[in-house]
Amino acid sequence: MITKQNNIEKRLLNVEELAEYMGTTPKTIYSLKCKGEIPTNCIVKRGKSLRFDILEVDKWICDLKEAQA
């Protein structure tokens, strides 16, 4: 799923947007990242800016669900 903002498809989410998307807090997202629990292919870093590729995040969530089944 690619989110829409002002009729523009948005593929990269910041920490706050990812937290909202996943139903958690930005603090939890930072914690998961620091622990290495978010796969590196989900993370796009440019300088100090941290973004998350929504397509890769969706794949990661599906993989987590399959592992629990």
C-alpha cells in the first residue's frame, strides 16, 4: 500500500508516519530500529533523515505474519 498525500503517492514514510501506519509510537519505531528488528531493506537513510520504504515494510509485516502461522 502506498499512502496518498495531497493526491501524490508517497512511498517513503518518516518515523511518525510509520508509527501511525503500524499503530504504535515513534519511540517504538526508534527502539525496533536500534535493536535491528526492522530489516535494513525497509530503511532509507540520507544524511540525518530517516525514511521507511512502505513496500518493504509491508513485505516485512507479511513475513512476520507467516512466521507466526
